[in-house]
Amino acid sequence: MTISDATAHDDVRDTSLSDAELHTRLTRTWRTGSSWIERLSSVDHKVVGRRYIITAFVFLCLGGLSAVAMRLQLARPEAKLLGPDLYNQLFTMHGTTMMFLFAVPVMEAFAVYLVPLMVGTRNIAFPRLNAFSYWVFLFGGVFLWVSFMLKIGPDAGWFAYVPSPARNTRRENASMSGPR
Amino acid sequence: MITFTEVSALAVAVEIIVTVFKQRAPGMTLDRIPLFVWAMLVMSFLIIFAMPAVMVASTMLILDRLVGTHFFNPAEGGDSLLWQHLFWFFGHPEVYIIFIPATGMVSSIIAAFARRPVFGQLPLILSLIAVGFLSFGLWVHHMFTTGLPQLGASFFTASSMLIAVPNGIQIFCWLATLWDGKPVFKTPLLFVLGFFFIFVIGGLSGVMVASVPIDTQVHDTYFVVAHFHYVLIGGAVFPLIGAIYFWFPKITGRMLSEHLGKWNFWLAFVGFNVAFFPMHILGLQGMPRRVYTYLPEMGWGPLNLLSSAGALILFVSFVLLLLNVVTSLSRGRLAGDNPWDAGTLEWATTSPPAPYNFSRIPFVTHREPLWDNRESLPVVTGLSVDSRELISGTLTEAYPELRESTPEPSIWPLLAAIAVAASFVASIFTPWAIVWGSIPVAIAFTGWFWPKGAPEDEK
């Protein structure tokens, strides 16, 4: 159907409405409801983008705190604040978090929020896939940090060079997680 | 975990590409697309070409561990260097996946605060694309010390130095814009100026480590740590903080405090340089990365103490940013639609934007539409108001072709994500999780795509 196509069904177009009427009806069509289930179902690129930005910044805080812990350890020679094992986990978590859970997602987050606005459209393409990608990102990040809290965090550096991660049993699995 | 974020990044990349190619407002021809959007487009293509390499590599690693394949096991004919190749084939473009969007943010901020369109739109777009291509020819420079043939190493040295050229072009275009404009030194622009200073230093140390003899000397020392923090924090985090100050009013409807913003910038700038500059010297003195402590007689104590002090200052600057965001959310000055008097379309709608973004879709006549039409934008009408519709147009000219319906909210994406996450996590313990996990995943996707009998589907 083209734009110039005459109104085939009885749908109302934005051509003839006043500004106030247009606002009411478009809001009814496009808004995200306020109940829990409606919020979790949202496919609005602005709602998803905002969640993405906030989540990425939470991971920035976690990555930043691990950096502060390492700098405190290194401030003096032979400091006893962190042992070698915890230090290995921390620099791995710092790198992994900053690269995979902060830097790339936060850039995507800004794209998700701003690109549809900048090109002048009403929603991103494939909005449900967009919601899905946010949830997958959230679960992945939470999973990595939970395995760190359980003291099975990865410790072989963010690039996980073989063979050292291949020797450690469960640790890098948490980092790589999942054949696909 | 990596596979999780790859899946999500690939999904976002596809969405961005389709949005930019098909959903642009009528009249937004290729040369009228904002530089920010161009940058995000190039980023999306990089994601699509780079991320599969690391997904393949991590899958092979998991297979090695769970089902006993030997991709990376030299004892059985595998190759442990293969991991490094696959990882860095993704890992180097990854740096540009982070840096290229940051350049888009810089272009937006500079245009708004230099009070003129960015100088050299075409060279900027071409250098974005050039950086995108070249970034795939650099990965071996992470592996100079693995004993690769000399010829290969020389090639990657040359390409590593070559990528400084398009990046240099971008820097000069931005400087020319500021030179010719009437710069307004608000917080976002300060962060961009900090970006210039720090990123150029990082670029120069990058040219140094691009050369094999120097890299062999400083490999795995703090010199490299200093280099990539200059590039990543200078090249991406500074523009990003600037972007937060710039777009916060659009997203929340309120301004961030300019006073706190200045403190935030100067603490971040000083703290960053105090924290990371000494690492260059420590690296040249031979201090290795990834070692949890060092002996007093090495003489690295004072510089490390200085570096830690700088890290704390940097930390305080982020606490200030958080404080600024939290207080401004409720008490910030109201922003209005276009607080910076910027020219691109996101400033044409209300702050924060209504759920439908634009009450009527704008018609674009210029690169900076809001500067071209000061009074009101020309608009396109004809979309339904009672069902979710948007305009789909041609690739180059954005000539409107279709009224396209777009999906309603749905809980199924969340359920599908839970099903996928559960089977990934369970696959750590047994490979059978993939087999059994595919059942709930299939159910979730079936629910997701169940046809609703919309009029469009019935035709």
C-alpha cells in the first residue's frame, strides 16, 4: 500500500486531525502501559534504550570499583590487600566488564535511543528483537558477576588465551558460556 | 557470557542498519544523514563482520572442554595460536566498534557548540568507512611476539600506521569546524576537547607500538596498559560523558548542573592523566602487566603511588557525575525541546520525547533541518493514528514507499531471553542442555511470532 493510496479501510489518518486530538490518539496507540507486565513487554526503543544505558552504567561502576581495588593493591610494593588469585580474577573481570558489558552495550544503547529520533521515525526496526537483545545482555552480565561472587570468576585475562583457560575447569566457561 | 552479549550486539546491529536504510524521514537523502547516524551505521557493520569470529572461537573452546574436540590442543594436532587469531580478528575491530560511535557523538557535540555544521562532511564519512575497513587488517599487531613470519608482521605494522591517516583527517575536520565556528564552552564541549588531547597522545603511542621492535620491548608491560587506556578512555569515555551532558536534557527533560559538570570534567581530566601517564614510564622501566605486586627494590613505588592517587581522583569525578545525574533528575532546570539550539531532528520533538516520537513525520530539506527551518518543519502526513505505522522509504533518496505496520508490545521476547539464558547457563554443566533447552526456546519463539490476524497479514 502506498502513502498516496486512498483510505482503503476505515482507519483514521493524521492528515485531518487537530494537534490535541492527534496527541491523544497517538499516545493511546504507542504508549507503554504502567502495569508490571506491560512494562516488561515494552518494545518502545526509548524505554529499552534507557534501560540499556542505565544497565551499562551499573556495569561501569562494577568495572570501575574493580579497577580501584587493583590500584589500591598496586599503590605500594608488596601490598597484602589482594592475593594473586583474587587479583587475577579482578583484572579479568575489569577487562571483560568494561569491554563487553559497558563499552559496546553503552554505544548500542545510545544508538537504540537516538538513531530513530535522528532519522525521524516512530520506532526502531524489529522492536521485539530489540527488547530481546536487552534481556539477553542483562542476563549475561548478571550471570558473569554472579559467578564472580561465587568465587568461580574467570581469571585468565579478558582475551582468555588458550591454553590457560582450557586448564581451568569451570571458570572460563562462565566467561564464554554456551556453545551456539 | 560473551556469547550472550554477542547475540544482543548482533541483534542491535541489524536493527540499526534496517532503521537507517529503510525508515528515514522523507527527504533525508544519504548526504543529509547526521554524522552520528553514519557512525552508528558503520559500527553496526563492524559488529556484523567481527562478532561471529569470537562466537565461533568461544564455541570451539567450549567444544574442546565439554565434548573433547581438539581445536586448540597442539598435542592432538590443534593449534593454540588459532585462538589468538580468531580472538583478535574480532578484538581489534572491537576497539573501533567502541571508538566509531564516539566520533559520532563528537561530531554532534561539535556542530551544536561551534554553532555551524561540521566542516568536511564527506571526508568525515569516507574516513569513518575507511577506518571500518582498515580495522579488519590490524589484528596481528596484538600478536607480534608470537613468532609470526617477518613479512606478515611488516604488513601489519604498515596497516597499523595507515589507520592513523583517516583518524587524523577526522581530527583536522573537527578542529577546522571549531576554528571557523563560534565555540561555546559548555561541559559537553569541554569533554570533547579533553578527548582531543588524550586521544592524540594515545594515537601517538599507538604508532610507537605499531612498530615491531618497540612492541617486542614493551609487550605486556604497563606501556601498553597506558596506551590502550589513553585510546579507550580518551577516545570513547570522554566523548560518552560529553554525550551524557548533551543528551540528558532530551532523555529526561531536565538539564544537568553546569557547575558540577565543570568540576566533573576537570577532575576527570587531571585524574586520568595523573593515573595513566606514569604508566608509560613504568612500562619503559619494565613493570609487567597482570602481576599482583612488585618488590620495593625495583623502584616502581613512587610512580605507582602517584598513579593510584590519580585513579582515586578519576573515581571521584565519576561520583560527581552520578551525584549530578541523581540531583538533576528531580531538581534540574527544565530543558524545553531544544536547549542547545542544535540542528538535528531529535531536538524537534518534546523532551522527553512522546511515545510516538513525532506527532507528524518531518520532511527533511537540509543536513541540519532545525537550522534550515527556524519556524516550523515541513511535515509528511497520511499515517494511521489508531495502529502502529511508520514510513518505509528507498535506500538512497528516502523516497517514501510504504506505510509499514510495526509490532505491538509483547512479553515473549522476555520469555525467549529467559529460555535462551537458562540453556546457556546449563550448558556449562552438560552439553545436553543445548538439546533439551531448545524446546522451551522453540516454544518462546513460536509465541513471539504467532500471527495475530492483522489486516495486513490477511491480504
